Amino acid sequence: MAKPGIERLKRITYFAAMDYWLLVPVLLISMIGLFVLNRVLSSGFDAYPMVFYKQAGAVLIGLLIALTLSLVEVPTLNLIAWIIYGTSLLMLVWVLVDNFSMIGEWGADSWLELPLIGTFQPSELAKIGLAMTSAQIFEGMTIGRLKKWQGGLSLAALYGVPLLLIREQPDLGTSMVILFMLICMIFVWGLRWRFILLGISGLVLAGVLAWLFLLKDFQKSRIITFLYPGHDPAASYNLIQSKRAIASGGLTGNLQGNLVHVPVKESDFIFTAVSEHMGFIGTTALLILIFFFLARSLYVASKIRTWRPALAYTMVGITAFLAFHFIENLGMCVGLLPITGIPLPFVSLGGTAMIVNFLALGVMLCISMERNLNK
């Protein structure tokens, strides 16, 4: 009798092989998000409760996708990586030529309007595709299948095309996330310190050039507000209200019902709502869950690097872009980082973003289960 493949083993021992240390923290984070969103949306948000039902449905659909994806074998996962990458490129081109635009509302033309689904941001899908496909290139350079110059050119082409398309939207925040993910993957692959120092010097120079020729006035205003809080009360309004809302939560939440108005509290500033409705206890629990999830992801990556480098690099890439979202969103809400339009994964309002985040979780579960079955 032939030895069963990994996919069959996953089905037979599914519950035993499942990485609950990854799955449970995400489920708890999502439950916190739904609880807080229900409170926020019920206090005067248009289309409530339908918008909340859509968010809850997105969580269930995303969870189903994640659990299904966790069953696939590695060769299938590699094929899925290129399908995701190619689909995201086509959709990024479509964004630039369709007649739908939200640039007046959000400052960037980054969304598509799809039948039944609603608005969708293809750059979110591109992050997963880039992490999975570039991991295969990094593995090729690690095992000698690709020379370094071949891998470097391949990475430049792989990342360059979506970055140029995202630049045309323009979406600086997403570009920063993708570059951060690439830097983390290069660092784990093994970059000498002199190149890291040269890269840091290049980033400083690039920052100066971006300030002079690339950044728009509202982006410069956000940076100045971060460096000099209070210099412009109008520009600092979001940050001031965010801090007030966080402070009003106390230990167990704002029980008096005098909620602080914070713009886009249901999305970019959802952390302020967590503090308002759950207090210091709730925010601490959220931070612990996020830390545990990210730490577990890196632990799994470290354990499979020697025998499955591509899976380890994929794990690092996905963890990097999720960590950037977590750190940037939490940091901007408390004034430690500049304000950007980056939502809090598994918490902020947005059905398609929620599904994409669970898609990333499915890839991570698949990799972790692969490790468990090969131990």
C-alpha cells in the first residue's frame, strides 16, 4: 500500500495536526473586533445592522477559506501563489482603467467595485502573492538553483511591477508595507551588514527625495503633525481625539456612555474603540494576542527553514506585512507613529480585507501543519 501523501495525512489527522497556537489567537482577535464594531456601528452608523452582518459573514467566509487552504499540499500551494500574484496584477491594472474611484474620499484610487462583493482593494491580495512567490526565488538562491544576480533581477521584476501600479493609485502606505516585507525577507535570507548599512543610507536619501518630489501636501502634514504635535490643531484633530478616546476607557471601559468622537473609528482608529468599550483590560488582552500570534509565526518559520526554505520565507513575508499593519495602526492611534490609512488586521471594518487576512492565515496554517506532519 502506497504511503499516503501530506494532503491525505492532513485530512486523516486534521484536528491533531492543526496549529491552534496560530488559529485561536486570530479567532479571539476577530471576536474582539466584532464585539467592538457592533458597539461602534450601533451608535448611529448608516446601514446598521446590515453592515455588521456583512462583517460577521466575512469572518465566517474567511475562516472557511483558511481551514480549506490549510489542507492543500505544498506543490499546490506554490501554484496558488502564482495564481494569487497574477490575479492581483490584473486587478491592479483594472483599478487604473475602470470608471470607479474613491480618491475624493480616501485620497487614492485603490479600490474596485465588484458585483455582489462590493469594494475590493487588489493591493491587499498582492501582498500575499508577493510573499509566496518571492519565497520561491529566495529558496532558489539559498540552495544554489539560482545565482544571486539572477535572483536579484527576478525579485526586482516581481516587486517592481506591482509597486509601479500601486504608485499610480497612489497608495504610499501599501508601498511601505510591501517594501518592509521585502526587507524582512532579505534580512532572513542572509544579507551582510555592510549592505544593510548601505540600504539604511539609501532609505534616508530616498526619504529626502520623496519629501521633495513625491509626497503630497496632506502626507507631509501628517508627518509634521507626528514630529510636532499640536502645531496645527486642524491637522492634529484625529490624533487628539484618538488619545482622548483611549484615555476615556479606564480599566474596564467607558461605562458612562459619553463616547469621544473619532473619525473612521470603525476602521483606521478601531483601537480607540477597543479602549473605550473594553478599557485597559481589553486593550492589554488584544496586545497579548497579537504578540503571541506574531511570535508563534516566527517560531514556526525558524523550525522549517533548514528543510523547507520557501515555506519559511513565506511565513516571514506574511508575518512581516501583518506585523507592519499591527504596529503602524496601534502606533498611530497613540501618537508614536505617523497617521496612515492602514487598518488593524482581523479587527477593522472591511469585509474583503478580512477575507484576505484569513487567506494569509490559511497559508500560515498550511505551512505549520506541514511542519507538524513532518516532525
